[in-house]
Amino acid sequence: MNILILGSGGREHTFAWKITQSPLCKQLFVAPGNSGTKQIAENVNISVTDFEAIKKLVISKAIDMVVVGPEDPLVEGIHDYFLNDDALKDVAVIGPERAAAQLEGSKEFAKEFLFRHNIPTAAYQSFDAKTVKQGYKFLETLNPPYVLKADGLAAGKGVVILNDLNEAKDELKHMLVDAKFGKASNKVVIEEFLDGIELSCFVLTDGKHYKILPTAKDYKRIGEGDTGLNTGGMGAISPVPFVNDSFMHKIEERIVKPTILGLQKDNLPYKGFVFIGLIKVGDDPKVIEYNVRMGDPETEVVLPRLKNDLVELFQAVANQTLNEQEIIIDERAATTVMLVSGGYPEAYEKGKEITGLEKIEDSIPFHAGAIMKDGKIVTSGGRVMAITSYGNTYQEAIKKSYQNIAKLHFDKMNYRKDIGFDL
């Protein structure tokens, strides 16, 4: 079959790497793609939210399946667009319909869903510019630190955690009244702070059945020891060492099952990945957030550990026969370290040549913010490349990633040297 992946990051390069291993894939297209996908698929320069251009491509290339990488096209309703078009309705789309994508598109919608289905999560209230003073009062009832979340999509940067009450009040005003995150912060969710260690659980569902994929843990902050600004993710490991059978059982019974049942009860059609951001508080898992697609850089450690034919799994999702599949996991650990542009997550320069890729041994470089220009691979984004390795332990795997990073270079290259430090 002919397959189209939407997106241009490390996640999409990893999808392409995995899909090209399937005998079911005849031709693979990636829109817009990057320098990594260019080497194994055909890149097409189309925006992930230009549905008309995507339609033309799907028809002209006789595409049978569309795998949606990022959240924006899902929240904007690409799955619905295909279902409502006679020329597209038989194309399999991997990703939920618009109504269900609100689980990521709106923090308030997600919190209401969690409370409605009795899924463990932090207490919260929502506020807008008219109720900012009530927001101040609610902050006064909480113990620090204070967690403020922009309701809409803010490219992974809409969450602020502050220790000082007055700073939290100023930040709330900044988000609601001064529109710090634009439309994304028209509403702000204030949550109680949960103290614990974070992890991610990935579930693939066809709307009726589900399969749990390997767990992962990512590292969001730019600085060593989890300090500094939030980023889209600086590295990840899989599996998560502290997730034993008993903790996994709690995640499945208290969170995964009620989530899939909740989607059915609320009539939210879902064919795709549910990414559940969790925190382990004591011995109990609680939900921090939902995403409606795979995470990045978690994809770069989860998919390499999946031994299944990914296209076969996606076909089962499309046909709602996922219950007939058995997930096969590589016993080895996988780790990834993200190389980023100097200055990221604030202002950074692009167009820096990346050298040393041909010297990499025993690791997989997944390209993210990198493109081909005049025959050279150059930086095009903040997060440039994820270096993934296998090992019998995560320590062994991470060592391989760092050994290979030493062979790579681009001007002002930066990365965290402590991925896995807290385990």
C-alpha cells in the first residue's frame, strides 16, 4: 500500500524508519519531512494543515493510509475532513477525529473528561480574562508550587510552574489579559501541584480495543538536573525502570481502561495513539495530561522497541481488529538524546552544517529540525537530531548515544549530558 506520514520531526523520521521495514508498504511519502525522511521516502513540501493540498496528493499518488504525526491537523479535524469527502473516505487515517482530539486541544476538556470518568488526576479550576480575580483567590487556596496551563495548544510551552504566589498571580494576568500564549491562553487551567516522578504511557486503540506499548520517560527541561526552561523534550528512555508489574497493573486498571471506555461512552471516535502523561505519587499513578499522538522524543525509544510490523498494526486499527494482534516488545532498553541548536528553546540560528553522521556506529540518528540544502544536511529547527541506542540496560544504551554524539558537530550544538540521571 502507499502511505503518507504528516510531519517533519524526529517522531516522523522514526515512523518512516519503522514503516519502510514493512513488506506491506509499497511507497512512502512524508509531508513535509526532513533530511532523514528524504533518505528513505519521498518528501512532499506541503503543510500538515493544508487539507486541500493533502487531498490532491492523496488522490494523485493513490495513497491508502495517512499517519498523522503532530497534534495540529488532528485538533483541526483532518480525520473528519477525510470521512466527509467521498474521494477520501476509504483512506485509513491513523489519528482521532476532531471531537476526541480535544483531549489535547483543550486542557479544560481533558480535565472534565478525567473527572467525569473518575480517572485519578490533580484538582483544578479554569479561568478566563473576566474571572482573573477569582483565579487569584483560587491560587490563595493552594500550596506552592502553582501550576498554570494555557488551555489551548502552545507547542509544548504553555505550562508554567511557580513557587511564589505573587509571581503566579502576575503570570495568570500575563496569560489571560496580556495573551502571553495568544489564543491558547484565552482560558487557563490552574491545578494543584503533584509531587512525584513523571513517565509516559502509550496506548494504540481502534476505538473498541487497545494495546499498551512500551513505557517511556522524557526529559523536558533544557538544563542538567531538570533545570531551566521547558522544551519539546531533550531525551528519553524506555522502559521506565520503576514501572514494575504491579504499578503497570494500576495504570491499566485505573487509567487506560477507563480512558478507552470513557471515549466510547462520550461517543468520541478514536483510531490512533493515546499518549498519557503520568506522575507516580507514592505508589499511585495519576494523569497529568493527554496527548492524541505519539510523543517526541519518546517515539524515538518506543518504536525501536516494538518488534511488530507497524503497518499491520495500523491496518488493524483501521479495521477495528486490534484485539487480534499481539504486541511483541524488544527486551533491550532504548535511549535517545536530543541535539539542539544553541539558544533553544529561545532564539536560535538555523542553517548550520551537521557533520560526522557517517561515523555513527551502533546508534540510529533520527533527524528532526534538519534539512538537505545544496547537498549538505543543515539545521532547520531548535531540536535538530535524536541519537537512539539499544543496550541491555538503559545505562549501557545511553553510553552508546553519548559516544556517538562525540562524533557529531554543528555550530553551537547543545545537549543534556544527564539523561536518565534521576533513575
